[in-house]
Amino acid sequence: MFDLTKKTDYGIELMVALAKSYGKGPVSLRQVVKTRHLPLKFLENIATILREENLIDAKEGKAGGYALKKAPAKISLTKIVDALQGPMEMGGCFACPKANGCGQKDVWHEVGQSVKKTIGKKTLEDLL
């Protein structure tokens, strides 16, 4: 089935922290690390990816930090997950050598598609 990587989990936490401060100016990663108890170096790497994917902006300097590029309601969870771990692979059958002859395949595919559809409708705003 579908599992979030640690990178994606931390990335979503970062995005939620930025969503809470949306419109109030940039947030430093050190603030996020302090309040969310996340590893700074790992969060720096995640922020770089999210910036390259045009989900966040970075501002350098003493009053710098990171901010969302769009309103929280305009950023889907699918976009964040895809940016951090690639397109969602749903269902456990894609790697199974017995998938072609297995009666479970269609059921798990349907469940996976439902999960994917639900996540696609959820935004950062829903997590606030």
C-alpha cells in the first residue's frame, strides 16, 4: 500500500508550519525545528526540494526564511507528496510477481484509487 516517507512527513509538517504563518512573512527553518522538533539539515534539504518545485519561496537575510508561494487552500497534498517522493503508487501489487493471477489485485487497485482521489482533494488548509 501507500506509505509516506519520513522526508514527505517532515515536508508536510514544514508546509503546515508555513501555512499557519501565511501572509505574515517568512518563517525561519530554525523556528520550525524548534517548535516541531525536526532535524535541521534534513529540513534544509526538504526546503530546497519544495523551493525547486515552486511550492515555497526563500528570503535571505536576518528577517529571511521561507513562505508559501500560494494560499494554503491552493496547495494540494498530492502536489507536496509528488514533489517529495514522486507520483503516488497505490496498491501493493505493482511489485508483486504474482499480481497477474491474484484475485486481490482489483480490490487493492480500487482502494488505492480511492485514497489517491481523496488526497487529491485535500489541501494544506484542510490540515490547519
